[in-house]
Amino acid sequence: MSSEDGPSKKVSRKPRYSRFTQQELPACKPILTPALVIGILMCLGIIFIPIGLLALSASENVVEVVDRYDDVCIPSTDQKVGFIKDPATNKTCIRTFTIPKKMRKPVYVYYQLDNFYQNHRRYVKSRSDRQLWNPKAESSTTPCDPEGQTGDGKPIVPCGLIAWSLFNDTYMLSKNDAALQINKKDIAWRSDRTHKFGSNIYPKNFQNGTLIGGGKLDESIPLSQQEDLMVWMRTSALPTFRKLYGRIETDLEANEKITVTIQNNYNTYSFNGKKKLVISTATWIGGKNDFIGKMYMAVGGTSIVLGVIFSLLYVFKPRPLGDPSYLSWNKSPTLD
Amino acid sequence: MNLDKVSDRGDMASPRKKGIRFSRLYSFSCFRSSFRDEHSQIGLKGYSRVVYCNDPGNQEQILPSYPKNYVSTTKYTALNFIPKSLFEQFRRVANIYFLVVACVSYSPLAPYSAYSVLLPLLLVIGATIGKEAVEDWRRKKQDIEANNRRVKVYDKDRGFLKERWKNLRVGDLVKVHKDEHFPADLLLLSSSYEDGICYVETTNLDGETNLKVKHALDVTCTLNEDNSFEHFKAVIKCEDPNEDLYSFVGTLYYNDKQHPLSLQQLLLRDSKLRNTDYVYGVVVFTDHDTKVMKNSMEPPSKRSKIERKMDKIVYVLFTLLVFVSLVGSFFFGIMTENDIDDDGEMRRWYLRPDQTTAFFDPNNALMAAFLHFLTGLMLYGYLIPISLYVSIEIVKVLQVIFINQDINMYHEETDGPATAKTSNLNEELGLVDTILSDKTGTLTCNSMEFVKCSIAGTAYGRGLTEVERALAKRRGDALDDSEVTSSASLQSDDGMAPGESVKGFNFYDERVLNGQWVNEPHADMIQKFFLVLALCHTAIPEVDEEGKGILYEAESPDEAAFVISARELGFEMYERTQSHISLRELDHESHQKIDRQYELLHVLEFSSSRRRMSVIVRNVEDQLLLLSKGSDSVMLERLSKNSQDFEDVTMEHVKRYAEAGLRTLVLAYRELSKEEFSSWENEFMDAKATVGPDRDALIEAAADKIERDLILLGATAVEDKLQKGVPECIERLEKAGIKIWVITGDKMETAINIGFACSLLREDMEQIVITLDSPEIIELERKGDKEAVAKASRKSIMNQIRQGTLLLSSSGGHFSFLALIIDGKSLSFILSEDLEGPFWQLAVSCSSVICCRSTPKQKALITRLVKKGTGRTTLAIGDGANDVGMLQEADIGVGISGVEGMQAVMASDFAIAQFRFLERLLLVHGHWCYRRISMMVCYFFYKNIAFGFTLFWFEAYASFSGQPAYNDWYMSCYNVFFTSLPVIALGVFDQDVSPRLCLKNPELYQEGIQNMLFSWPRILGWILNGIICSVVVFFFTTSSAVHQAFTGDGRVLDFEAHGVYMYTCVVWAVNCQMALSINYFTWMQHLVIWGSIVVWYAFLLIYGAFPPLFSTTAYQVFVEACGPSPIFWLGTLLAVVSCLLPYVLYRTVQTEFFPMPHDIIQKWQRETSDDRRSKLREKDTLLCK
């Protein structure tokens, strides 16, 4: 009722015109025309195949030696687990292999574990970042159970399953009876050294419990210098993983014999995990892996093949113009 | 404000009307009500209401505690808002799921932190509740407005005072002035007319535009002064509140006598007082007891089909989620159990399975597996995205803004923009299969115009009706421009400037106008013809407020058109008294304007059963004339045997007019001898004086006696003008494959005519007519043998349906050739007698259906049945309160705003000012919204599945332990920052085809009707695409950087960097997929799509720069590990391209070989624009040469 009066005062409800409100903004309306698709496919091929070749050649240039030792560095008894768990047994093991091709420095030494679930939820969460960085937060070990505190309630530093299961095999490499220096400096990420592991935090009560997990830590060295621990604590994404052990700062020539003295301490026998020693060079693309190169070539190749197929179809079987009369949903004859 | 003005006028009651006893004019409807059976039930169950009139202090009145007249239509109150709205919210299955997840996420089961679940849930629920609150507040405001309207209420000491509606009590005496609405159901006591009649407009109730006459009891008629109520006391006993608008039973105890009350005395709330200065009444029903309120249905909450289907998809995905979680927990259980072997030795000792919580306990692996199942449900919760609901709400609100803002749906004259009342149904607009339309006021303007007439065998009137135009157009007659121009020039020749047209009169003929008719051959006939127009009606003249001319208040627009035409043709009725009608007329002999008075002796009014009206007048020459008008069939029977030679010609004209979509009436007259008249009058008066059930029949028989041996004068043709653009609109809607049903209260003939006018029916169509109007059935009905009637009706309808089906099969199923016309009676019969099956088969096969003579209730019923019968989306469009049921029943209700009341608009989901805007609303906005929402939903599931399944694949490599592959924050931000805006942009802005082309190619609309864009194959296709994408991303990222060095300095990919790597691929892939799927790139799309990707990198940088205690696994990852690694960049490119390639190929093949409608139109548009461009270029080169 009230709307009926005062027509003079009434503001017009007419919508204001603007290209935006009328949905008439200038727009580009791409549609997948055959020409466009063929062009895209060809371009893809032309770009991808060279990239693939490049990546493949980079990967080919990497020299990699992998030596599995978990099965040989153990007496062939049924008591593998017992052997490895026994602190008294001598676990030294000597392996030799030849360098297939010249390896330019730096040569990276990795250990590779298999079937080890560093990405298990219980495992991943079992650490205390606060404790690692802040000396006052030593006792914040809640996420670390059951490796948070010692039996008498003292906090373990570093706490948690990850630290507790620290990898503790050691490798001594020698070339022609001369020891090869393995540089273990700078194998962890810088951010770990500077911002995650405190320089004033020292290991405490570590591996003091009844059940010993993995390696021990030197209680006189601050965590920020315990690079093995840092590397280990950067958990892996997949159950098969390599971790950097160190670097050899000399070139290794082809056919040189390398002898490795392994302390086979780490228990992977309980869960049937493999242990491998890897020495490898790295190029711009990283380590040896053909996947990127091959896939680039495959995708590029497929694109070109498809492009050609589409072109042929386009030439030999051209489609009629887009014709709205094809839209007729009503199949009855037209009325006039 | 306005009311004051009106009432002021009302107080100066015009003395002119005082003396009239109009009841004399109404021989039929104003009969005295007699005690009927029901009256004996007063006081019993169902009839227990007692109203003490004008007795506010009466204890007994207060006792039954009838409510005050405070009306509340809101859904919530301030008190129950929170609990009730929350309850409403959690009726959605998805919300319950999310709530459970949020609760569980506070336990250690959660793979990620709780706030990332709870926050979005609060947002969704908050937003929806907010929307409810706003909507309810709007209703509240309307209530407040209605409750605070004022009406004059009698107070013992101070007379009639203004009081708010809400303070009215049962038993109050009120005075309502002209053009005011009745505040409650009132019992009419008296009116400004001596005999206590009043006119009521009930458009708001039943949509009928003609005025109804209400009649007070004779005993109370005299109480028509403000001061006559001092000692008035009465008691009304009547029926309890009920929803029946057409019956009222009660008894008035007044002055120690009982008087029966009927509907004749009841003034219903929401109807309006017309043509009467004021009435006095007693409040009988208030508030929710009023008939109108009892009739109003709870506004149903409508959900779109897409949304309902979305629920089903959610169920599918939930099944998938459960399945995936089950698989996960199965393997998890096995692996966990194996953690300690039979000897009690730990296998995966680094997990310390000997000292563990229930979640990882190898000794109770079953329990661990079950708990893990819960964790899995949360972890893979991305399959059922809560943000989808938020996004859809946002998108719909924005879509609504665009609909409201559309300048092409704005109507200048009524200042009416299109308004979407709800945002729930935007996409439903793109799915409409059947439109059910009201006629009057929806297809037509609801204003009658006198356009043609045939007098003494000569057709006058040069104008073309819309139907004629349409017909000519269809026939392909190069529509004689000459004729059109000539008629246009005619207008100006006649001195009638085109702008100066008179409402109700659209007649151009130089032979008749400006008094030229006197020169025509049958001038005397023409004069009588005009006399009938000027005298045979019940309209009342009223001097214009500005004194300019005379206005008429008529019962129906048709009648108004007649009186106005008579005025324009030189027979101006300027006064009407009890017994006389005065005309200022042109004498055909003297060519002078003279005033003449006609003595009005009897009015035999129009009724739907009589279908004619007559008046008996005595002219100045003391001639007695019976002037009569009526429908052709009725009148034809009554023409004198030795009738005019032009009868055939006239009937031919009538037929032509009807074909032209006009309402026709035949006019005739007869001179009466004095003896004949007086003998008939005696008989008639006797009949009128009888009391009893036979009275009607007696009066009718008496009337019948005099309405005989008429002399034909001619016929009139009145056009209910179609709204602008209706035929074109309907044609295009039909082309779009939408079936149109017109449901109207009109007669079959009129309905068919209108059908032709708006190109719903065409010349070349077969009409199947189903009616119960056959003579045998009418005969049986008269006998009152209900069983026989039912039997005969059934037989007749079966027959008609069978014939229709035969016709259908003979036409080979080309349904565009068939139109079904059915009347309300047959329809309700069909519906009640379960003949629905064959009927639906027939109805669905017809391209247009017209239901005539249907009541408002039937409208709703038909709508429901169409909805159920076809299982597709129905849209109802109407403008009056009588359409409310239909609008609420249909999947979408569209109200025409403007002329009639606001009821329809209030009940509608969308309001537009003109019918023709429906075309744009459906074909453009409907199509777009449908497309946008379905694309959006599909894409949303795609992107969340692409993301969610990477988690699952990762799980497979993490011994299904429930460790998410990504940082918590990445996960919570996925649907908020990195992928949300492009989806919303898609949902709000995407256009496959420009509006112009949408309208030009209505066939495009089939995408919606056939639901091509939201079909299961398409949805599953997108789900599959998501799974493919996740597989590609996961395996490409892991294989490209398995365990070898990831960077040039020999470092390997760890868990943290791998998460970033994979996540980057997903963000790129889903955003590029978006770029591929949308059709419409403005700067906005570029901004949001590429912006989202940039935001991801920015987020990585910023979040990664926070101290590690906050950023945890994201600390410096991008700067240190991913950024410098070529594998990261190469791998991202590779994975993204590989993700998109399958889709591109699919789309290419599809657009090339199995194009969808929009593909064809897009391509066509591209090609034609290319053509034009190349042609232009050719031209240029030619010119250069």
C-alpha cells in the first residue's frame, strides 16, 4: 500500500547499466578448434622431446654404484635378528666394488633403506620441534611417547621414535688401501642447522632405556652439529629412500677398486628391509633417473602422433560448419 | 497516509449514491438467505463460535480467548530462532557428517587439526542461518506493515476512531472506506447504500477481477450512520474457522430474533471495498482464523533438482569414501597386526609396537583398524567438500544479483526490475520442461479493449488484432503495408493523436467515429446498437476528480469497455439513478447532441449460467425496449424466427472475431408492448417474491419468457490485449522444447482464441477437446442422478481420450501438431476417477495444453500432477492471488509484478514485470545458471577428488597409517585460497554463448531439459578425470624423484618437499583444468585462475618464512629444496600437461564428432565471425586495388 503513494519521491528501480552488471565484459572465448588443438599438440611435441633428450642425457651422465650389503654382511643363520641385536657381536663387514666410469667430485655417499616406513603416522609425529630448538622446552615431550622420557621421568633429548631409531651403520671407504675421506659436513639442510636444531641443545638421556633403538649421539656436540641426526630426522616420503651419508671430495677413476668397511649395526632384519650403499655423482638434474627424460619424450611423442592423426582426420574428413540447424531436437518436419 | 485521504473522501459521502437501492438491479444474487440444513447445527461441533458484537467489556467474549488480529507469517520467532534454524540446518545429511567429523577431529584420531574442519562448518551454517534470518526479517517487516495499518473502530464514548489492525478484537465494530482492504473477516451490517449492498473486489483471493456484491441483512441495513451504533448489541453464532472460501453458516441474534447468515454477509480479509463509500461490519474471524489465512499454505521450501542430485552424488562419494577408508583400514589392520610376530618379536621396531596406543596396537589390530577407519573418513573427507556448499551459496547469491540487475528484464512503465526472491532455484530455471501459465494478467494485460463490431451485417473496425497479425505473418502474406499505414493514418485523420488513446477503446473506423455513422445505411440499427452498449450494463458513472470527464466503475473490464465505447461513439452515460439512466447522445436524425433519460424498469443481470444480460427501459417516446446482450450461442436461440437477413453474415463475423482472439457478444433488442410487459412483470415479481429453493428457477424461467423473439443488432468484439511480445516469447519457448500449459478460468472459446492469439495454437494444429459440456450430461445433471452422471461422464471422457489418442497415433507422434483443450470439470473428473494414465499419455504428447474453466484449486492440482506425471521441472507463472497455490506447488513459481495485488509476487520465487521477460529469464539466465552450477559442481568434485586421491595413493606408500601427504595448512587452504575463486568465477560469470545467441537459438535450452550437463556419465566422467589426475600427479612426482638426488647438490627429496612438489602439481593441474573448461575469459578469470597459482607460491614463501615452530614441515622448503631443483619445475610441467592431455583429447573428439548444442553454436559463431572478418578483409583488398 505504501508503495502506491509519493510517486514523485520514488527512486527508479531501474538497474544501472554497466558492462559488468550486464555481463558484457570484453572476453576472449577460446574454443577447441581442430586447428588450435593440432597446433597445441605439435608445439607440445616440439618442446617436450628436446627437454626429454636433455634430461635423459643428464641422467646418463650420472655414475652410480649401488651395493646391497644387508644380506651378505650377516652370518647365514636363522638368527639374523638376534645377531644384529646383540651388542657384543662383531658386525664389521668388508665389501669391494669397482667404479664403472670416472666419477667426478663431489661423489655422494648414500645409504638406502627399503621397506622402512619413515612416513608412518605414528613415526612422523613422534618428535618435538620445540625441544629441538628451545632449551627451556626440554620437557615438552608429549608427542614423543613412548620415547619421550626415561623410565625415571627425565626428558630424553632428542625425544621421539625418529631420533631413537637413528641409523647407525658406518662406512669406511678406501681406494687402493688408502682411506677415502668422507666429508660429513653440510649434508643436512641449512635451515635445519640454523633454525630447527639448536646450537645450545645437547643430547640428554639418549638411548639410555632398556631397549636400544638405533645410533647413539655424542652428548658433547650440540644438535646443530649432529648432521646425521638432522638428515635422519628429515623423514622420507616413501618407504624406500636414500639419505646422504657424506661426500667424497676426490675424483674416482674408472675401474678403481673401492673397499668399504661397514659396521652393520642397524636392524632392518626384523622387518625384512634391505640396506644398500650408494655412491653416485649428481648433475643439474640430480641423481640417476631416466623417468623425467623418458616421460617427456613419451608425452611429446604421443602429442605429435595425435597431432598427425587429427591433421589427417581434418584433411580427409572435414566436419561441416557448425550449423545450428543440427540442433533440431524436434524431429518433426518444419511447418512452413 | 493514503488511507487518510481515502477516508476523508469517504466521509463526504456523495449524496448521489445515497438513494440507490441497487439490490433491485440484482434479481438473482441478492435474494434473502433462508435457513438451510447447516443452520440447525449452530452451537454444535464445528459450529461453536460465538461473537458478542460491539460488547468489548463482555466477560463471555473474553473467555473463548479468540486471538487479536495480530498476524504473523514468519517462520521463526526471536526465541526459537537459534534452535529451530539449527535443527533445519542439520536436516541436511552433509551437515551432520561435517559436524560428526568436526567433533571427532578433536580426538587423537584426527589426521590433521580440528579447526580446519570446524571453521568451514561454522561458516557454512552461519551463512545459511544468516540468509534465513534475513528472509524471515523481510516477512516480519511485511507483517509489521500489515499489522499497523489502521481502520476505524467503534468506541462507545468516542465514536469511530482509528486503530491499528493488530489491535482488532473479535466483536469489534469497524468502518471500512472505499478502496480499503478489510482487516479481518467481517460480518457486513450496512453500507453507504440504503439497502446495505456493497461491492467487493476479491482479486487477492480468487483472482477474479469482477466485483462481487455483498448484501447486508435487512434488519441491520438501517444502521448506516456513525451514531446509529450507540445501542447496537447483537450476538453471532457461527461456524468455526475453516478454509472454505465459499461457504459461511451463522446466525445473528439481534433484537431477540434469529437471522440466518450466509456468505452474502461475510467480507473476507484481503478483499477490497469498491464502489461503495463505506461499510460497517463486525469482526468475526481474526488473525489466523480468517479464511484467507486458513487458505494460505506454508510456503514450501524448494530445492533445485541439481541440488537434490548433488545429494545423490554426495551419497556416491560417501560410498567411495567409505570404500577407500575400508581398503585403507584393511591393509592398515594387517600391517599393524604383523608389527609383532608370533614369537612376540617386534617387526617394525622403530614404531615401538610393544608400547603403543589403541590406534596402532598390533595386539588388537581389529580395534586399531576400526579407529583407523574413522581417521580415514576424515583424511579422505576432501571427497565430500564442505566448501562446495559454501561456494554454491555464494555463487547463487551473486547470480541472483545479476538476474536482478539485468536491464533487459526491466519494465519502464511499471518500474519493475526482475527480482529473484530466492537464490535456491537459479539453475532450475535452465531445466524447465513445462510452463503452466495463468492467462488473465499474465499473458494478457487484463484490460479489455473494444476493437470491432458488426452492425446490421456490416463489419466495422479497421484495427488489426495481434492474432490477425500473427496469422498474416504465418501465412506469409506480405502483410499489406498499405493497410497498416492506412490504419495508422486513419488514426491521425480522425483527430485522435496516437498517444491520446482511450483505455478500453481501440476502435478505428472513419465510417462510425465522430458521428459519421448517421450517414451509414442502417443508421437506426447503429443507434440501437450503441444504445444497448450504453444502457445494458450495471456500471456506475463517476465524475473524474479533476473534472475532466466521466469514469465508470464496472463489475468487469468487459463492461467498462462497453460503456467507454458507447461514450466514445457518442452515447455518453453521465448519470445513473435508482430508476433512470441519463445519456448525452447524438440523435441520428437531427445530428444534434441531446440529453435523454431512460427509465430503467428491470435488469436481468448477467450470470454464468444465463450467459446473457438484459435491461428493460422506457425511452422518452414511451417505448418499452428490451435491450439484450449475450454469448452468440445463447442469443441465437432467442432471435425471432422471422429474423433479419443479416443473421448469417453476423454469425460469420462473430466466428471471424473469435478466430481473431476476441471476446464476442451478440447484441439484440426487442420492443415490448405495454400489455406484454405488464403481464410479464407481474409474473416476474411473483417469482421474485417467492421464498424457497425454487425461487431461482422461477426467476430464471420468468426472465426466459421475455428474452425471446429478439431482433439482432450485431456483435461486439473486445480484445483482452496480449502483453507485448507474448506470441514471440511463446513461440521461442516452444522452439526451446518447453511445453506450455495455459490454465485459465475462461470459457473454452475464449481460451482457444487466446491460444491462437499467443501462437499457442496454430491453424495447422489438430485440437483435441475434452469436455463434459455435452447436452446429455447436462440433462442428467439436472435430474440430479449423481451416479448416472458419473457413469456418463466417465464414458464420454474415455471416448474423447480414445479419440485423441487415435489422432495422436495417426499423426505419427508429431506432437507439435496437437493441442489439447480440456475444461476444468473434465479434468477434476479425470483426476478423481483415476483415468490419469491414458490422459497423461495424451497430454504429454501434445505441444500445448489449455485447461479452461478451472478454479484456483485446480490450478494447483494440475501443477502437482504435471510435476508428478512428467517428473520434470515445472514452472508456474501467474499474477493474481488465485495463482498462489500454483506458484507454490510448481518447482519454480514466477510472479508477474505490477497490476494485480502482491500476493503472487510474495509467493513466487522470481518476479518479473512482463511475461515476455520469461524468455530471457529462462533461455539466458536459466541456461547460464544451469550450466554454471552444473559445471561448478562437476568441477568441484573433480578438483577435490584429484586432491583427495593423491592422499590415498600416498597412504598406500605409508602403510595406510593415516599420515597426510601435506602440511595441515596446505590442506585447509586448498579449498579456500588456491582453488576457490576460479570456481566461484566459473559459477558467476561463465557464458558458453552470448545472450543474443541464447535467444536466437532456443534449442540450446535442450541441454537443460535433457539435463545433458549434469547427467551421470558426465559427473562420473569428471570424477574419473579427477582420479586420473591424482594418479598422474602422484606417480609422476614419486617416480621422477624416487630416491635419487633431487637437487644438483646431491640432496634427496624428503617428505616435506615431496608434499610441496605434489601439491604444486595439483594446484597447477586443477587451475589449468579450469582454464580449459571455461568458455569466457575476462580479466577476472585470468586474475583468479593465474592469481590462485601465484598465491600458492606466495603462500609457500610466506608461510615457509615463519619460524619452524609455526611453519613446521613447510619451513623454507620451497626456498631451499624445491625452488632450486630443476626436477621440481620439469616434473610439475610434465605432470600438469599429462593431467590435462586426456581431457583435451576427449573434448576435441567430442566437439568434433559428438558436439553438444553449445559446441555447435560456439563453432558457428566463430565461423560466421571469421567469415565476416575475411569478407571484410577481401573488401579492403578490393578497395585497395
